[in-house]
Amino acid sequence: MTAEYPLPDLPAPPPDGGAVPALAIRGLAKRFGEKIAVNGISLDVPAGSFFGVVGPNGAGKTTTLSMATGLLRPDHGSAAVQGVDVWKRPIEAKRLLGILPDGVRLFDRLTGEQLVTYAGLLHGMDRGTVAARVADLMAAMDLVKDAGTLVVDYSAGMTKKIGLASALIHAPRVLVLDEPFESVDPVSAANIRSILDGYVASGGTVIVSSHVMDLVQRMCDRVAVVAGGRLLAAGTIDEVRDGASLEERFVELVGGRHTTEGLEWLRTS
Amino acid sequence: MVAHLLRLKLTLLRNGLRRSPWQLVGIVIGALYAVGIVVTLVVGLVMLRQADIALAQTIIVLSGSAAVLGWALIPVVLSSVDLTLDPSRFTTYAIPMPQMLVGLALGGLIGIPGAVTALTSLGTVATWSHGVLPAAGALVGAVLGTMTCIVIARVTTSATAGLASSRKFKDVSGVIAFIPLMLLGPIGVGVTQGISSSAGFLPVLAQALSWSPLGAAWSVGGDLAAGNAGAAALKFMLACVYLAVFVWAWKGLLARALVTPAYSGGSTKRGRKLGFFGLLPATPAGAVTARALTYWFRDPRYGGSLVVIPLLAVVLFFQSVQNGGSGSLVIMGPLTAFLMAWSISADISYDNTAFALHLSTGVSGRADRLGRALACLILSLPLVAFFVVFPFVMSGDWGWLPGILGLSCGLLLTGLGLSSVVSARYNIAVPLPGDSPFKKPPGNAAQTMLVQFGGMLVLVVLALPELALIIAQSVTGDAVFGWINLVVGPILGLALFVTGIRIGGRWLDRRGPEMLAELGVNR
């Protein structure tokens, strides 16, 4: 099927000189009925980078990341994790990948601890390793107190954190996190960020999607701007923002900003 | 403002219908059913005009009281009160309380139950059209009675809202509410016997109820027709007072609800208890088994299908006792095997998008299938064994045991194999995670029916050898067929079980992402 689709536009060699990119996306496209959600996106995420994918609501971020991680079959194009094709060799690719999807339920009748254990065991890890890592992860996510609470009774932020813990349990090489900081409190967000920074420093690759530009500018070293199912810009943060702030540049690229005229009645004076 | 609330309700109703033509079909069928009920009841009420006034009064007061009681209790137990005009959604708008009350109360009339109640109660005007005064009294009573119904439903639901928003209550009440429904037969028999033996009691009961909040409004017309103007006036005033009290209580509860956000905080629990995950082998299939077993105990949607089995046993037990013998009880074993095996035929649909975890961890389809089937098998074996043996303990005649045991084993294993294939291939409309097990699920009802009936048909075909042997035994009366069944059932069942796991696993490996995409539709 689509997995055999020829690579349409082979990109220039990766910037850091021939190393295999952590995630290589080639011409991914997806159509839902009449609506084209993703319209041919190609992207290289170099190994060891902290990569941000930004775009307005409905830009195709989630669809692109789902296709790149084996959760949604693309109509066209391919994706490879460290050179392993996600759609041709899914088992190997998924061993390298840690995924936090957005807008997906969890097995929420399990306790937090059971859920992370479950994810570890599904990866085929042995009981001792799973138990040790679960304990570490629960501590790192500030969830020790609630380890025995059912996930269904968690707050939105805690649910994100337990999802992240499930994605980390098998020590993946590449982490793909869709909106990881949504409704996470500032303290936990800072903790998670330091975990991710340490992970990147040790050679891992993190890809986060977000529409909070400030966060991406502070946290990531590379960024891709997606809108209307297309890639508008990609590169290091400094290349993309080109002197301006990322938010200004983003608004300029995406468009749709209109000057605030009207609403005179709202002014209090 | 009142008109706005009513228009909002109508708009919500219309937009709901616009979402899918099937919803329209559903509501049309519901409406036809309701029209049928209303017509029957109204015709009955009109005919009651010819009847003795005392008899008519007894019937109307009793059924009216039952209606009020139903409005008070059913929404609480089913926790299915119509939330389209949930007061807590209006907190951010400054709507004056009196207008809000009137708007919500009238909004309650829009919809099938409200319309049925209103139209039927207007039918009592025809019953009491002996003169202008009784008819007018009946009209006033009907309006008061209908309003009492609507307001009392609001009172009981707001009073129990705190309770109903707690997850545990929802889980438990959803299942418990189903029990009386299942036992409707035996209960009905008991009640009819009780009534026929004490028919003289009913007028007394109606008389008493006519002074209570349940029946006061409904008795005004009858009392006027009987010439008791004094009693009628008194009951009219009582009905008004009762209604006022209910409105006042509702207002108080509403005022409280508007400032207290729904919050269901659970106590925090430290971990270190892995449950089934600590007991079963630390393999992917073992983990899936542990997860599925945990869900059988924690998710009411699974428990709901379990509760049916003892209830069926009770129903069959009653039946066999009434017929004098335990003949029909024998089918309990095979029936349990069938129900248990078929209960996981929508297992992935029950997961909903949580299935993404299986996909993202890359667990093999075969481990997924095997784990789920084993969890069901672990629970089913003792249950099926009990229901196979129990009828024979009752009757003391063990001649049929080998045959029934073989058939039950065959059905259980074959069914699990088939379920493993069906649930890997078809997405079926089931209640969403967290919903009541008996809530009407969203999604494609037609495909669900087709898959369910088609699957059961295939199961019958696959289990034909065992069924044929049972038929052969009952025709010839030869116990040898039973012993053959005891051998054939498990062997054939096991073969089909393994085949089912294999085919289902392969299907899931190939179509996992497509399955997830289908599941995402019914989020």
C-alpha cells in the first residue's frame, strides 16, 4: 500500500553531515473526506535535538505526528526513526519511539502505577526492570502520593504526566510528545522540562508539538512551523525567528492576524 | 428569557437530529412508540368516562401517583437526567432565578417523557367531562400534576446530584438499576397475585394517596364528579401547596448548585499494589490478561454483562419451579458459556482510543488477543462449571451431565476464538468508558446489529457438531452421544480457540492503525 510509495523529494543531506536523522519524514499526506489535513510534509529531525513543532489549531500537527509514529496510516509518504521505516518495520521502529499522543484515552481504570507497569510489560520488559523504573518515574513526575489512585480520578495535568511516564518506561531513543504541557502546572512543567533536557543532553531526541511559542522558544533548539497541512519553515530557532521573537515570526508566517479596530464600546474610557 | 431557554432546548434537539440520520430514525421510532402509548392511554381514559366514578377515581389516582413516583425515581437511578438544560451551564449568565425556574420547568415538557405525561394527563379531562365543573377541575389537576412530575424530577436529581457525580455511585447504580428490569417477570407475577388477592385494598390505597403529594392533583376532577366539592377544593389547595414546596426546594437546591461546582475528589492512595499485574507472568500476553481482568472488576461495563448471568439463572429458576421441574435450568451452563464468550466480542471497542497504547508499544496482535481471551476464560471456567453442575444437583439425575459439559466447553472456547476475530476486525457501538453500561452508545447502530447477529450465527455454525450431538442424544436418549460430546467439545473448541487467536492477531497486526482511526470516531 502506501508504505511502498516512492520518496518524493529527497532532502538535502542532514545539516550535521551525514548522520542518520532521529526522525525523517518524507512527503506525508493525509486526507479526511473532503478535508486535506496534511498536504505533503517533509522534515528531518537531527539526532540529539530538542525539536518544536508549532502551528495554529487544526494545522495538522497531531495528524503529522500520528503518521510519523505509526498510529495513523498516511495516504502518501513515509517516516523513519533512526533509519527504521515506521510503516515497513513497525515493531523495531516502535521500540525506538516513545509516544505521548494527544486527545487519546488512557486505560484509566488502572491505577497510575499499574498503567505505567502495563506499558512496560507490553514492551516485553522484565518485571524487575519495570518495577524499578516505575518507582523512578512516579517520583520524577511527583505522582508518588497518587500512585495507587485510579487514573480516571486524576486531574488533567496528572493524566498528562502519567501518559508521559508510560511513554518513557522503555527508555526510547526518540520521544514524540503531542502537547505535553497542556494543563500541567508550572512546577510539574519545570520538572518535566528538566527531565527532557537531561534526556536530550544524554543523546536522546525530543519532538514536542505546542502552540505556546514562548515555551518552544525557551525550550527547543530547533523548530518547524506548520499551518494548513504544510510546512512553512524549519530550522534552528534563530534561523526561523530571524531576529524577531518566535511568536511575531509565527504570526507573520501563518497570517490571519487582524488589527483590532471596532469593539469601541468595550473600551472603558 | 423563558422563551430563550425553550428555544435553546428545541435548537439542541434539532441539532442533535441533524448529526446523523440514524438518530432521526431512533427518535421517530421512539416518537411512534410514544404516540402509541398516548393514544392507548387516552382512549382508556375516555372509556373510563362510562365507568363507575369510584372505580375511575381509583384507577386515575393510582396511575397518576405511579407517574409522579416514576418521575421522582427513574432519573436518579438511571442517572440519565436530560442534561441539555443543565443549570450549571448557565452559571456564567445572569439569568434571574424565577425565569430560570420557569424556563427549565417548561423545558422539561419538551421531549418524549414530558409530552407523554402532559398529553395523557389532559386525557383525564375527557374522563371527567360529566359536567363543566368536574372537567375544569380535571384540567387544573392535570396541569398541576404534570408540573409536579417535572418539578419533583428536578428536585430529586438536584438533591442527589452530588451523589450522582461521584464515580463509584455511577458505577454501582448503573448496574443495580438493571436488576429490577431483569426481574420484571417474577416481580410482575408476585404483584398481580398480590393485587388479585387483595383487590379491596386498592380503593383504600387510592384514597390515602389522594391526600399525598403523589395523588392530590389527580383526584380533583374525580372528587368534583362525585360531588365532593369540599374535598376537591381541599385537595386542589393541597396540590398547590405541595407544588409550591417542591418548587421552593428546587429553588434552594438550584441556588446551591449554581455556586458549588461539581467536584468529585477521591482520596489519594499510595501505590505498591499491582493487583493482577503482580500475579500473572510478566509477558505482554500476561500483562494484557492482567489488564483485562482488572477491567472485569473495575469497569461497570464489563460487570454489567456479568450481572445478567445470575439474574437469568433466577428467572429460569422461577420458571422451572412454576413448571414443576428443573428442565429449563439445564440450559444455564451452555447459555453462560455463550454469554461469557460473546461478552468480549467488542473488547477493543470498549477500550476506545486507549487502544493507542497497544499500538504505540507495538505489542503483537496475538499477545493482545490471547491476553483478552485468557482473562475471560479465567473468569468463565468456574462460572460455567457451577452452572453446568448446579441443575443436576437440583434434579439428582446426572445422565445429561457429560453432554452438557461438552457442549458448554465447546461453546465457551469456540466463542472466545470467534470473539477474538470479531473484536479485532469490527468496531462496534458500545457505551464509552465511564458511561453507564446500559446507556445507548453513540455510533453506527446498523453495523453493530449486523456484526452481532452475524457473529452469533457463525458461532452456531461453528458449534454445530456439539449441538448436533445434543440433539442426537435427546432424540435417541442414548448416553453415548453425551460422552462423545464430552470429547468433541473441548477438542474442537480448543482448535477453534487457537485458530481464532491466530486470525484475530494477524488481522490486528495488519489493521491496527485503521482500527484506532475507527475508534477515534466515537470518542
